Amino acid sequence: MKLVSFAVVSEGAPRVGLRLDDSILDLTPLGVTDAVTAVAAGAEVLQQAIEMPATSLIFAAGVRLLAPIPRPPRIFCVGLNYRDHAVESKMEIPKVPTIFLKLGSAVIGPEEAVRIPAMTKQPDYEVEFAIVIGKAGRNIAKEDWREHVFGYTILNDVSARDVQLATSQWVMGKSFDTFCPIGPAVVTADEIGDPHNLAIRLSIGGEVLQQSNTRELIFKAPELISYISSITALEPGDILSTGTPAGVGLGRNPQRWLQPGETMVAEVEGLGQLVNPVVAG
């Protein structure tokens, strides 16, 4: 299943639904009015909605997709979680996960524009494979990680490198408005056989700038879920973005920064494409 948040073009009010081939099953008539509620209900409950008589199908052509979880409770990001990215960033391979937060106010959806403010001269792209938590838990054992995963999505960890690296704290340089594209959907975990063997890449203007596979992650889902939940209880709708592979603008020679007029295409195998244009902001 593919969980989406959307707005009917003629109305504009956000809704949550399940993406089918050429339509969306609106979950609002079932009392599911937001994405976090849908995630907390679980995939089995949502499957029942598909099996019911389809009385709330909306043609996909008449809707605008939003970020699948427009305001996640928390967005945990993992820095330097691909060995080749740590090397290109000239930083040590971490011995424990490097966790930072990205503000929910930065979230946008597919096809929405990333706005580059005048404050930064070094805006960068980072395609990431992201885990969506479905079941709350504290001190989750590594072997129990699957019980707490609702599904997976794509996150582009857009970063203002000059702001990010001006201090040891990365949150603000990562959290400008529009700097967190997510989407196009949350694909439920049952549709992804092995989340640690998925092709991942980002391209701009047809040029592939990042290309790797999630098997190259240093800390994988079991370690990340166990580590974070040992510090703070995970909640339904929390997003764990697992880090980006090599090829970011910061690590290139010469360095390559995002420019207004470009369009980023972030892809993860099985999860689709997350497309976002870049504009001056």
C-alpha cells in the first residue's frame, strides 16, 4: 500500500488516502483524517479499507500530492551513515550513529519548490532512504525492529552548508523552510522485501550526482531504531532518515551548489521518485 496526503484541486483542504493505480481511496469517511492517525492504525487496518466497497475513490488527476506525513512528530536524521560520504566530507567514520533533528516546519511534498534564501551561498542536496515508525516503543531490541516500522519513504535532506558548518550544531542549517521534501508516498513495509538492498540516487537535469545502495549503510534500521529508542521513546509518525551517499555538492571538486531553475529528482528503488524544483527564496 501507498499512503499519501493530498488536496483535491477544487477544494484545497488536506486529506489522507491510499494511492491506487489511477485513483486515491480517501480515508476521511472512515474517520482517518490525518497521516499520523493512519500510520498509528497500522497497515492491517488500512488494508481493510481497500477491501471495503469503494465509495470514496478520487481520480488522482484531480488532486495535488502533499508530503505523505505533512507534520511528522519528529524527524531524526543520521549524519555520515555511508562510508563514502564520510570520506568525501573529510570526517571520521562514526562509531555510534550521528543523530540530529530536522524541524517539521521545513517539510514540503512532491513537486513543491525548494526555496533558496539569500542567507546561504552553499545550498546542497542529499537523497535519503527514510523509515516511518508505526508502533511506539522505548528500548526496542534490535531483533524487534520490524514490529515498529510502518513503511518507508524518500527524504531530501536539503542543507545550507555554510550555515550548517558554522557551528557544531546542524539543526538550523538543515531546517530552512522548504528544506525537507518528503514523498511521494509512504510505502508499507510489506511491499519492500529487503530495505537494506535498495538502489538510491539523485539527479539534476539528467545528470546522476548520487548513486548507491542501502546495503552500504553503516548503521542499518535495527541499530538506528534500537539506539534512538534507548534515548527517547519512538512515536507513530516519527521519521528516521538514514543518511545520504557520496556525491553531494559539498564533497565535489569543484563544489556544486543548487541553483534556482534546477529540478532535483530523488529516487529509491520501490519508493518512486521525489521531484522538486529549486527557486530563489
